Amino acid sequence: MSDGARMRSGGRAARQRVRQAGSPPRPAFLTRTIPPYAFLSEEGLVRIEQAADRLLAEVGFEIRGDEEANRLFVAAGATLTDGRLRFPAGLLRAIIQAFAPATFVQHARNPARNVVIGGDAVVFAPAYGSPFVTDLDRGRRYGTIADFENFVKLAYASPYLHHSGGTVCEPVDLPVNKRHLDMVAAHIRFSDKPFMGSVTTAARAADSIDMARLVFGEAFVDRHCVILGNVNVNSPLLLDGEAARVIRTYAAANQAAVCVPFILGGAMGPVTTAGALAQCFAEAMVCVALTQLVRPGAPAILGNFLSSMSLKSGAPTFGTPEPALAYFAIGQLARRLGVPLRCGGNLCASKLPDAQAASESANSLWPALLAGAHFVLHAAGWLEGGLSMSYEKFMIDAEQLGAFHVLAGGLALDEDSFALDAFRSVPPGGHFLGSPHTLRHYETAFYDFALSDSNSYEQWREEGGQDIARRAQTAWRGALAAYEPPPLDPGIADALDDFVARRKAAVADAWY
């Protein structure tokens, strides 16, 4: 790169820093003014509800290995035969509608970061659960605790991610039975946004909640939601005992379980969208209802992971139209039920942050917003069907989330927005670039995709001819270099260190 190109590139970066410094503070969560999309009629919604009821009554649902969960449902009116629970039509909906909150606040250790989940609020959280991480220079590799901490820092630094997330990548350099301690501690130390806890065992879920109690205080945690636990159903129609105990652990502590059937059409569910949708709704209702039987009024989120697959290879596919239709429908069903909705975010099967990744991610994120999702997990970083967490795609996705902040805000129709003073100052055939109205709105008129290049071909070439992935690499490196941790009370930090050390010392390392 020539010296002149370096100067121009540095100038562009400087202009971006000025724009960011001058921009107004970003909200702790997104508040939508555009309504969610509803395409199913009352008749269509009733048919899906009835199909879900028939599955639960005629086929049944198994909670394998948790006698207490089965006992709670039998006491509420279900029957248990040959290990399968069967539910009278409408029983689960009645439990949920009677007790589950439609909206709740998840508190952050910085109260300015508290998020509302439900209503008109939308919360974006990073991708979750990838065993691998990838970046342009080092390629694909197993995740480490250093990578985990990096992604927590990047999520904290992004104005468009409202949540620190959970297992943003698996730190496989740490023992399986102890890594949850370091992950939760990292969320607390390196961010002051809301976070998620462990769900791999009930004991690890309890550790996560206990660590949250060190931050917020036991009495506060008993009255308020401060941590989420994302629990997957063993679709089709099965919840293993450990997952059920994790749900009960979070609910008993008045913390939110995110109840998520994981259905790939043709594998864990039928290939027909309506059938998979009925299955998803039935499974999610069982889990949400369980939270209310444990502790009426406990916060809970009705989740879904409905996706398609290649029937030729068996590989999961993303960004296809069938899951989008399912998102729209599950959004309507969740609103009828009166509970917050979780959807996926920037999902793709691509192995690189390329055009396939962009296309599939856009086709996944748009339906989530239009469906009315309140909690959007996997909103940044997801590659390779969730197997990899990408540094570059994290930054690209975060910019897309910024655009959605503008979209959700709707269209301003105040007097200034109609710009009559600008029309009066610009003669016919003139231009608006120098008008006072344009200058007043110069900083905020249009959303600025900082990673996109809209310069001429010649200037782009002189500045190195980089694609968006390389620009994203520069961005994440710069964000980590500029990172400064949020303040943390020394007493809380010491209590966390002591808790983690004692829990680690209590058991031997286990690597499986």
C-alpha cells in the first residue's frame, strides 16, 4: 500500500471514530415501532394449536429421568402411561396464560444496560455454543478461554448487541466440568451487559445462579431476573432429565429458562412446515408450563429453532423460505399465548464470511424481526451451521443489527422530517447538499455501514482493494485493542475469584 493510500485509509478510520464519538448513546435494547407481520388467519392459528394438542394428547411427550417434573405435570392434570405424559387439550396453554409473564426485565450489573424482554422490545445476543472459532489469518481451530473472553469484549464494545450472550464459544482448553465457572466469570468481569448461564447440568446451572447472587445479592435475585438459561428439547417429543432439572433450577430461582425445541425438518421433525411447527409449539409449551409449575410467575421465553435440511446430504440449511414462514407463524402463536419469543439471528451454513453467509444470514434475520422476536440469539458471529464462531462475521453481523435499529424505529413524520424549510431554500433544479436542513442532519440522516466501501473503484484499489472480511478483521482487532473493562466492585471481584477457586478445588478435572 502506498503512503498516500495509508493516509487516506487512516483518514477514513478517523472519520469513522469522529462519527461514532458524536453519535447519541445507543439504547440498552431495541424498541420496535413497526408491527410484527401476521399472515395466518384465526382459523389457521386454531388449526396449529389443535394439531399441537393432538400431538400432546395422542402421541404424548416424554420427560426421561426426572420424576419430579413428571409428578408436577400429573398433579396439574396430565396422565403418565408407559413413561409418556399426555395432556388434555388446552391444559398447557391454560397454565402458561394463567401465570407466565408476558414481559419481564433482565437486570444487568450496570442498570443502564437492563433489557426488557417482551412487548415491543427486541434484544440481540451473540451466537452460542460453537466448539470452533475462526478468523482470516489463523483459520478454523478449537475455541479457547482467550477466544471466549475476546467475544465477550467485542459484544460489550458493540452498540448494537444488547446482551453478552452465553457460551459464545466452547473454551475446550478448560475441563468440561469446570469451564462454566470461567465463562460466567468472564461475562461478569469483561462486560456489564446481561448474560446467560450454564445449562449442561443442573449443578452447573446452580453455580451460575450463585455467581449471579454474588453480583446482585440473594434477595434481589429472588425478586428479579438477572440470568437466562437456554435449554434445548431433545426433539422429537423428548426432554431428558438433566435438561428438565436445569429448567426447574432456573425457574425455582425466579430466573428465566429459554425453552427451545431444536428441529431440523426431516430429522428431528417432519419435512412439512405445518407439522414441524405444531411439534415445536407443543414441545416449547411443555417446557414453559414446567417453569410455571415449579414457580408460578417465573420468567420464561418460548423459543424455537426451526430449520430445514438438505434431504440429499442430511446437512442443515439456513436462509430457506420454509423456516421464515414458520417464524411468522410461531410469532403469532406466542403473542396469542402471551409469552416472549426467542428466534435465531444471522444463521448460515457458509464456512467463510462470504456472499453465501451474507445472503443466508439476511434471509434468517429479517424473518426473526418481522415475526416479532423479543430475544434474538445467534445474532452475531455464526458460521458453518453454528459449528464456528467467526471474528470477522461477528463484526459484519453487528453492523447489520445496527441497521435493524433504524428499521425498527419506523418512519418519522414530524414537521422537520418533511423538510419544507429545505425546499424553500433550494431552487428548482438545485441540490440539497449545502442546505441548513442537510447540515443539521448530517451526522444522523442515514445509517452508516462503517465496514462497507462506497468509494470509487480507483480509491478502493489504492487503499488496498480489500473485501469486507478484511475490513472486518481490522475492525475486530481495533475493537479489542481499544477495549477497556467496565468497572467492577473489588469486593464482587474477590468474591467471584474465591467462589470459582473453591468450586474448582472441590472436584477433579473431567474432560468429557
